[in-house]
Amino acid sequence: MTLCIGTVPFVAREIDIAADSFYTDSLEEWGARSIARLCKRGTALAWSPTTKSMVKDLQQLGIQINDPPQSGVYQPQWTPKTSLRPSFSPLTHLQDDAANRHAVVIGSGLSGAAVAYSLASRGWTVEVLDQGENLGAGASGLPAGIFATHVSPDNNVLSRITRDGVRATVHRAKQLRLEGTQWQVSELLEHRYAGKRQLPSGALWPQAGHEWSTEAETFQKLAGGLQENSDALWHAMAGWIQTPAFVKAQLSHPNISWRGRCNVAQLQRIDSEWQALDAHGQCLANSKHMVLANAHQCQALLDTVQCTAHGNFNKRPHLPATALRGQVTLGSMAMLPPTLREKLPSFPVNGHGSYISQLKTLQSLGTAAEDYWIVGSSFQRNDFDVTSRHEDLLSNIQQWAELMPALSDEIQQGIELSKTRSWAGIRSALPDRVPAVGEFEHPDFKGLQVCTGMGARGISWSVLCGELLAAHLNHEPLPMAASLAKLMAASRFG
């Protein structure tokens, strides 16, 4: 079930799939054109008593009216034009299962795991290929990270997508029943460092918005290591998660098979089937549906696809992704001076870098059973070296001190650098800061999907992107507003 909340004119524009049936007790509020837009040939309609003029409008738009005039069927005498996707009946799905409900996903990080789980939970069988020997390679090996809402004065696209993403991430983490030591929904304090991240005002941020994000109270700022006059926001829907545990839990679905040491070097399409080939031309896996979820390496595989010019489609799909190196620093809570340890908050703090504490055993690093803190990260463009750097360690500690100005001196003087650990990974971001999800327009790439460009928001966005891709492949209503989903379409890059 998809629940849309809002005024009728707005909701009508955001519904993206043709309905099998339609009922309303307020035809006038919807309007005949909005209703006809949501129909396909054969859509059954019913409504409460209405005016003769409204019934006439419905007839003119192709709806055959029954007697009494409180129901009808959409059966226009012309070929209807619609931009909506057709909904599939359960019977169609059953007939289609064996041939089309299998997919190959390349990449088993946050994006690949999320896509695989979204498909597997809908009854698909999914093969996941990864070049690493174990789960948790690449950027998704981050020991732990936060998920949090994004705010902007104009409540922009990035902010709205991130709220949808956080909601999806929380739902899935609960669905997977991850242990409390591996993830936690909690409030989060955001230091508006240098005046960034201002809340919208007026009608752009009604009372419901404050249930997500609001101005931080003085006691919250002080508890978070900020000063009384610091600009800060308080996010009620946020938290942290051990990334490798999240990936592993999703890939543990019985419909998913994972294979490591699969270095895909080339893609080729034979008839309607895609093949993933290794460097020797051997087929590693094949399917009518193939998903690239391998971050900044995605374009290299797209470039191996043979394609020809097709009218307006004379350019190959091109993802102008930027690789972003990030290094985090972590250490045991026990290594901190007792006075500092007592003052540090139990909730995450974000803004200029981020801080998480009270992390239990970090299984991805093989650490002992004790509480840990983690701060970071650094930010370098088109830098692929994941070797830990001392200068990034110093930068992360400095960021931590600036993030919590009330504890600045104690942080800088109380951390024994030799007892800390570092981790670095490469993320992938697109110029418009929005992920790319779905299929390209170029005919030679039909059946090839991508799910990439998460940047530093993989935890907040990956589940939403997986659900979006699965909704497209299953002809389901989208898990978000159609206008936002359109901005995330991979087809904007070819």
C-alpha cells in the first residue's frame, strides 16, 4: 500500500502509476482531468453523488458512465496518451516470474546490498558479484556512520530526498532486527558550523517539520559539547549504524547469493540478456536485468558496452562522477581522560565532520569488546589512495575540537594519537549531488540499471534508492514523490 498525505491537487501530480480502480467521495476536489490522468483502459471508478456537469466532464474524458451515475469505466474511443507507468496485475506477475524475476547486481556495498534486498524481498532471485574477497570492502567498510536529515532554508530537493531516505533506512534496520549494538535510532545534534544548514521558515516548515528537525535548546547544545551561543539544530529522527553489519544483514536474505573475487571487466548484451565477463572473456553471470552498484567504477563498465547511434541517442550514457576519499579516526573510550569521557555526549553530533560514541565491538575491524568513538571524515576529490595518512588523523581531531567548541582544549590535549586507529574509503558523488537510479534512455542499454552516486549519504539514501529501482522493475507505485524520483533518474545522463 502507498499512502499519500497532502492536498488533492499536489497528491494527484505526484502519483506515478495508472490505477486499476479509483474511488472518491469528492469528485469536485479532484477534478475530472486529474482523475482521467490516473486511469488506464479498463480502470473502474466510483464516486459519491455529484453534479451533472461533473458527470459530463468525465464522459468527455473517456469514462463510460453507469446508471445510476455514480460509477463508470475508463474506455475512451481514442488511444489514450499517458506518461504514467502501467500497473501489472498479479496474474501477469505470475506468468512473468520465471523469465524476468532474476537479477545480477555488481557491487555489494550499501547500494548493491540495498538493491539486492529490495528485489529479493519481492520474490526475485539475485546474484551479487563483488571484486573483494569479503563483505565490507570499499566505502561500505566504514566501521560506523550516521544517518540524519538534511535541512536547507528553501527545503530543497536534497533535504526532501534525505528525509525519505532516513525514513526508509530506519524501516529496514527495524525490519532486519539488527541488534542494538550494531545500530541505534537516536536524536542527533547538528552544529551549524559557520552558519550553515538553516531551517526553512513559515509555511515551508510547519509544525510537522519540527518533529523532524528544530532549533536546539540550550541544554541540548551544552550536553553536546557546544557553547550556549552556538548555532545548532536538534534532529529527532537520526542515528548511527555499523555499516558492514547493515550490508551483511541485507545480503543474508535467502533469495540472494553472494560471490566474491568476481572482477567484472566487461559487459555485453546478447539479444535481451546481459553478460558480466571477466578479463579473459569468461561469463561470470548473466541475466535480463543487470544492476551496476559499484560506485566510481560504474562508468568503466558502461564504457565497455558496444552501442550504436539511434536517432537522438547518439551519445553514450556518461556518469560524471567524482571520487571522494574519506578517512575517519577511532579509538577506545577508555583511552580518553576521565574528565573528557564524562563530558562527551551519548548521542551523535554532526556539522563540521561528525562524532559517534559508545560504539560496541566493531566487528569489521576485529576490535575487542569495549566502547569506541569515531570521528571524521576527511574529504579529498579524485584521490584513490586508501592508505591511512597522519595529516588526516590530525585534521580529524581538529575537526572534532571545532565541532565541540566547549570541549576543544580537552579534545586536542587529551587524545593520544598513537592509540587511535584510522580507516579510509572512496565514495562516489555526482555534480548535482543526487544519486542516479534506474535505466538509461539509450536503447542499447535496455535492461541495464545503475544505482550509484550516494556520495557521503550512502546510509541515508541507499535503501530508498534500492526501493525506487525495485518499484520500477516491479511496476509498483514509487516509494517517494514522482517529481523527486524523476530528478534521481539515471536517464538524465543518457
